[in-house]
Amino acid sequence: MRLHTFYSVILCCLVLPWMGQALCAQEIQVLSLDSCLKAAQAHNATIQSSKLDIEAADYVRREVMAKFFPQVSASGFAFHGANPLIRINIFDAANQIITNAEAKKLIDQIKQNVSDPNAEIQLMPHAWSVGATALQPIFAGGRIVNGYRLSKLGIEAAEKQAEISERDVLQQVEETYWMLAGLQRKRQTVLGATQLLDTAEYLVSASLDAGLVTRNDLMKVQLKRDELVLQRLQLENGIRLTTNLLAILTDLSLDAEPTLQPFPDEEEIQVPILVDTFRVDGRPEAELLAMQVLAAKYQKAIAVGEVLPSIALGANAGMANLFDKSRSNVIGFLTVQIPLSAWGEQAYKIKEHNVRIRQAEMQQKDLKQKMELQNEQVYCQLTEAVQLLLQYEKSHHLAQDNYRLARLNFEAGASTVTELLESQMLLYQSESAYCDALTTYFSALRKFRDLNK
């Protein structure tokens, strides 16, 4: 029994630390930009909704395509009356049919000698009929053909809209990712500065006891540390909100703050060669504008087809029982419909579509010019982001060197607390500006590449 207990204790000592490490590893979620982008492509609600729009547009196309095939319908009819539907007096019917006078006299004599002068023929106490009709459109004024073209255009438009939605969502994901990475980096800077101030406060307190510094020096350190506490709180709130936004965009379960891959090293950041070339015609927005003009023309063609004749070829097969005898028949027919009274109404509708076409063409021209301006704007933003990145990178290196020297001088007693705090403030400001410049650069680079790929 004691041996068993000893082995159990040894097993717990070996397994429990491993389980604790495993649980900690499960809690820490490491994300890369590529994994976030792939998660957004697979699960983002906006992207998935745009894909469903494509599926819905395809169903519309299939619905219109069914109009090319015969329209088949079946019908049935049956009745049973309390009394026969048709009653014919034999003698009255004979008098109406027979015109010969001698025959009529003979009928009157027979009527007087029969026991029931009101003898009747009763027909159709019940009847039924069933049938099926097939109608194949031959010519419908181009409405079916143009309707099918319009439905196919709807699929292409839905695909382009899905491409735009995916591009915009991925841009937002990347911007949010780098924003979160920048906030985490700023927090590390604040934590390092807080540790320095804790050490500085200890040294200043000792110097104050020794009469080497004044109480004002100690208050400066304490006030600066309080500022860092507030800054850290603001950063923590920003990290939490940005993490929630990233979770919504990617549909990832981020119960805790994820660990992101850090910003690329400075030597790994490649500044693109900016060329003053902008792509407009190949953008999905430009293709949507062209589709809008084409859709207006198809709608006009459908309106014109409303005033043209419609020709259809049909066949009917049926069976009926009317006089207690079943009969079947098959007939073929041709229908021609000419809408005479609709010409005046449709003429105004056609004029309306002509206006819609001109309006779509004007919008296409106007929006293409705005897209060209947007490309120039994104180009300017990227050039500015590159210059800011290079500038803040240089300033950040200078602030790091200045802070390192100020810290060494303070520890050696060659500088004051004020000089140390100023260098620390400059370092934090340069670090914050550099992180913002990196975030702006990556966002501008993404937009520029998306618009000009």
C-alpha cells in the first residue's frame, strides 16, 4: 500500500507540471496575418453573404432558363348533379325537328295513346374530364432571351460585388491586425518605462534620504509613473476592443488576447517602387458600372418585346366521359397574340428606359473619374506613409540612443532625474509614432496593391 502511494505521488509530480504547461499552451493563441486573412475568407459574415448572393443569382438564371422549355399543365373536371343536367321531352323535340305535317300528326296520335305523354330523355347526371396541355414558346418578342441575358449578367454582377466585399473586408482585417500589433508593442514600451521608473523612484528615494536630491525630483518620478499607469489603461482598453473587432472580422474565438507575429524587422520592410500608373478599367467597380449600362439596355429590349407579337405552339391530350361513354383525343394548335392596346403605354416605358440608359452612362463616366482620383489619393497616401516611416524610423533610433545614454548617465550620477524623464518621454513618443507609421504604411500598401493588382 505504501509502495502504491509512493508511485502515485511520483506520477503526480511528473504529470501535473506537464498538464499545466499544456493548458497554458492552449490558452495562448498565436495568430499570423495570413491565418487571420484565411479565417476571414472562410468565415466572415459579409464575405459569406456575398457568396450567397451569387448562389441566389444563379437560381434566378435557372428560373428564367426554364421559360425556354414547354410549359406543361394538367387539369381535371368532374361533377355529379342531384338531377340530370339535360332533360329533353321526346315528343316536343320531335315536333321541333320534324317539319312534315303528316309526320307531326302521327306523332300527336302516338302521344295521345301512350301512358306517359311527358316521356323525357335525361342526359349527363354526372360527367368528368382530364387533360394535359403543353405550350412551347416560339417567339416572345425577345423577352425570354433578353431576360436570360439579364439573369446571367446578374450572376457576373454578384461575383464582382463579392470580389469588392472580400477586398474591403481583408483590408479591414489587415488594418486591424497591425493596429493590434502596434498597441501591444506600445504596451511593452510602457511596461519597460514603468520598470525603469520603479528603479528610478527607489534610487531617488535613497538619494533624498541622503540629502542629494530634493522632494521635487521624487514627485516628478511619481507623477510620470501615474501618467504611465493611465497610458497603460488606455492601451489595455484599446487592445481589448481591437481584439474583439478582429474576432468579429475573422469569426475566430478569441477568448483571451492573442499573441501576434511582431512587425517585420526594419531590414525586412520593402518599400515598393512607386510608379505613376493607375488601373481603372480592370477594377471590379468599373466592370460593375459597365454591367449597369448593359443591364439598362437589356431592360429596354424586354420592354420593346412587350409590344411585339407572341407565337407559341401547343398540344392538348385529354379524355372525357360526358354521356356515359369515355372518349380521348389529341389536338395541336398554334397561338398568336398581338398586344394592340399596350402600344401607347409601352411607348412611354421605352422612353423611360432610354433615360435610364443615358443616366447609367453618365454615372459610369462620373464614377470612373472618381475612381481615377481615388487611385491618385491612395498613391499619395502610400508615398506619404513611406516618407513618414523612414522619418520616424530614424527618429526612433535617435530616441533609443538618447534614452540609453541618459539612463547610463543617471545610473552613474552624471545626469538628473529630469533629463532621464525627458529622454524616456521622447522614447515613448517616438515609439508610438513609429508604430502608427508602420500601421499606416501597411494599410496604405494593401490598398495600393488591391487597386492596382
